[in-house]
Amino acid sequence: SSGINAEYGHLFSAVLAALYERSHTGKGQHIDVSMFNTQLSALVNIASNYLNSGVIAKPRGSSHPSIVPYQGFRTADGYVVVAANTDEQFYDLAEALGWPWLCSNPMFSTNELRVENRAELLKHLEERFAEETSQFWVEISQNYSFAISIINNVKSAFEHDQAQHDRIVKTVHHPVEGVEMKVVGHPVKYDRGDIEQYTAPPLLGQHTSEILSELGFSLEDIRQLTNDRVVQVAH
């Protein structure tokens, strides 16, 4: 789904760019958005390393190929993701962990050395993070410069304060089952006229007649297309 979302992002920006260009030239244009090319563009530094240095990236889970630590860690009750992008942030991380000796270890004093000695450093970090809860690490790290956040599962994500504040979950009426069902609302919020009217996902063929009528098809045309099994109309 992340690939589809990335493709949509490129598609939307391409449409806006084409509309803007048309407003100046009066000419429209065909837009081709490839999911494959979208994924290639999302490789960013991984693509750059290969194209310019011939380095072929290996699967690394949640870790970063050139920054350590920058990945997820198991805690006593879940997972957190930690990003120490600079040496200063790593020193802060070591202090927050209560292990300042990590900074004085010559194997970990710079990011380059931490990348080189990744396995040894991660062994220590994994041991320490597993000793406390996710919330403990988030709270103790508030006054430090490195980034840390709890990795949510689906339940905790929908119960998150941000999800509750944005009212991202909507309730709609199912036209066949006659029950209320929950769906995920639109993630974009507008300061004027926010989206509030939601309907259940359409049944197969629910809007066939309506759409064909708007396109100029007569009732007889639609009936014939339905009889010929070209389209399906919900009853």
C-alpha cells in the first residue's frame, strides 16, 4: 500500500503541475505515472549509492545503511524506533540510556565507526532497550536531541491521541446489512468546509445506471448493456 500511496502522491502533484501549465499555455497533456518508477525514485540515498558508487544495498530491516543507530528496538513491552543522526545525538542517547561509556568507546565515537562496528553496538543497545518499557524510554528521552517514538500496532495507532483528536474514524450505514460500520476518514483536514459526509463503500453496480445516464446513455441502452452482461446493475 505504501507503493500505491507514493504513486498517488506523484500523480496528484503531476496533475496540479499540468493544470498550472495549462492555465498559462492553454494546452493539456497526457500524464504517465509508473508505480515501478515511483518506487525507484523513493530509493533516494540507496539509489544514489548504487548509481554513483556501485554499492548494492542489502536487506536491513528497519535500520539505515549509513547511520547507526537509526532503527527499531524491542523494549520490555513493545518496540520503539530511535534515530541518532549526529555524533552529538548519539552522545545524548548514551546519556539517556545511562551508559555514557558508549561515547568513550573508540569503536563508537563517530558515526563512521558506528557503521563499521554496527553489530557490536546494536548488541549493547538491544540489551539496554529491552530492560524498560517503550513509554519509559520515550519519557526519559524528552530532554535530549535524538528522536524516539513508540512503534504502534493497529490497536494503539487508532487509540492514539492524534487519531482521537482528528476523528479519523468515521461511522457509516451499510445499505444491505443495515448495520453501522466504521471506516477510515480522509487524512487531509481543511480549515474551511472539512469533509464530514461519508458513505459506505458502494455495492457492485450500485451507481452503474447513474453514471451511464450522466454519460448520455438512455434507460433502454442501459437495460441492453445489462442484458448483454457488459455492465452490472445492483438491485
